[in-house]
Amino acid sequence: MDFELTTEQNMLRDTVRSVLTRHYTHERRTEVIGTDPGWDPQVWSTFAEIGLLGLTIATDDGGMGAGPIETMLVLEELGRVLAPEPVLDCALLPGALISRAGSAIQRKEILPEVAAGERRIVFAHSEPGVRPVTARATTQATPVGDGWQVTGRKHPVAYGDDADQFIVSAALPDGGTGLFLIEPTDPGVTVAGFRTHDGRRGADLTFAGATAVPLGTPVDATDVIADILVTAQAALCAEAVGAMSEALRLTTDYLSTRKQFGVPLRSFQTLTQRAADMYVSLELARSMSLYASMSLADGIADPAVAARAKLRIGHSGKHIGQEAIQMHGGIGMTAEYPVGHYTARLTAIDHTLGDSGDHLRYLAAHVADHQLAEI
């Protein structure tokens, strides 16, 4: 198996890193997330210009037509600087979803605008009280005359307070789950925005007979949704690896520069051993993230693979985040210092689309699916 990146993949990673390095420092990010809309429109436009927003969209539909490995590389770089731009939630995931389920007309009309950064669409699927997140939905879709209406609640919906359009999953009358396009300005839609603990934005969406247009045809899209959830989990794993890498770098730099009793902290063997354990956790997480992305690249969207990766990412993120704060001492607890923000984002990623406990229970419930290894 070849683990080496191609020349094009290296160029993509370096380009994204260069853009983010130019635009973001910790202070600049703090300033951006404190204002509306919580991300930088200039950075968003730059992402559109270099093709990042169309990464999961075919070239015939105005995108780059890149694969899961390229997506992994981009998300790692976004995680490295905690970039708040909704690249995954408002471009990559909806782009992939419309590419899979949309009609030819919808793909032609919508996808070029998504790739150009001119239309932000979010996938409203998570529902309150439903753990772990599955492909099923309790929100109801009802045929009314020649159209459809949707009634129910979606929460939390990342960046739902600033979306131009929603893709909403809803239960069909004859069974299964369909996908529908809904406008946020529709009288039947209520959007309650809020800030998340990691400095991002979310929304609580309520639909009361909202006018809905089927994405493609109103048929059961359970398999499509399941694949998209696996894709989203793999992308979150990649972002977490980027955040963990930077949290470890900040910690090792601090141990090298901070002095106690007249010598750098790195002189204390216990602290260097703990930093080494953080590195082991990072490499375990990196290998599982690569495993999830390479499986997708091979055309395998397996929930078990995503669960294994997400479980490892959750454990590594908790370990690295807590150790980073602990070894920074008091400064690690302050909002002015970045390490706490990395830990907050790692915690949010762990709780998105099922936390470590959810995925452990899923894997335990499917142990019988595997054959017994005999020696």
C-alpha cells in the first residue's frame, strides 16, 4: 500500500497552509470569531478562488473532483489553525450530497454556486435526543398538492444561522428517509442561532409545515445519508489530527522555553515522557484518520471503519488536550492562550456525530459480525 502523497497532493496541502498562515494568528482568529458571521468572508473568497469549496464536486459541475485523501489534507490544515470558515459544513458535505442525490438540473444550478462560495448550504440532519446519529429521521415530510411540506426539529445544525439554504432529512410517508431543500426565509421555518463552546456557530431549526423541494426524487435516501455521515466523520477525524498536531507543538515549544529552577522544563524527565506519550496518541490518531480516508478512497463507506477512527480520535484528543493544558500550567487555562481553544475544538469534534462512548457501543454491538480468529 502506497502512503506517499503525490506532487499534486503536496501542492494542495502547501497552498492551504500558506493561505491560512497569511490570514490567521491566534489573535486574529479570536477577533474573527467574536464578530458576525464568526468567520472571515475574505478567507472564504480565497478558498473559493483556489478551488477548496468545490473539492467534493465533479469538474463537470464546476468543482475540483478531488478525492477523500485531498479532503483529509485540507481538513488537517484547517484544524491546525482552528480556521472557523464552514468549509466542511457549508461546502464539502452539501456539495457531495447534492452530487449524489440531486437531479441534473439541481446539480447544474446549485453546485457551481457552492464551489464559487456564492451559496452556503447546510445539511440539517441531527435531531435532539437522538444518540448516536443515524441515517433515520423523525422529522416528517408530507405531500401537499403538487409539493411537499416538512414538520419537525433539527438540532444542532452547524452554521445553520447563516445558511442560504437547508438540505433537510425527513421521514417519508411510505417509509425511509428523504432529502428536501428548504429556504430559511420560508414562513414555516424558525432559526434560533447560538454560539458553541468552541467559538463556532450553530442553530436550532424548527419546521412547521415548511415548503420543501425534493433533492432529486422523493425516494428513500438512507444509504446516501449513511455514506455522507461516514464521510463527515472521516473529515472530522482529519481536522482533529491537525488540531492535535498543533497542540503538541505548542506544548513541546513551551517545555523548551519555560524555565523552572533555572532550567527549561524539558530537563525534567517526567514531563518529556508525558510529551512522548502525547506524540504516541497523535500518531495513533493520524494512522486511524488515514485508514478512514483511504477506505473512502477505495469506495468503502463503512460505518464500522468510521466508528473505529472516531473512537481513536476521541481518546487521543482527550489525552492530548488535557495534557497540553496541564503542562502549560495556569496559562493553559486562559482564553488568551491558544492551547485551551484547541482542547475545546477537540472536545466538540468528539461530540459531533456520536462521541467515543457512542462509537464504542456501536462496535461492541457488532462484534458478532466478525469471524473468530483461530490460532
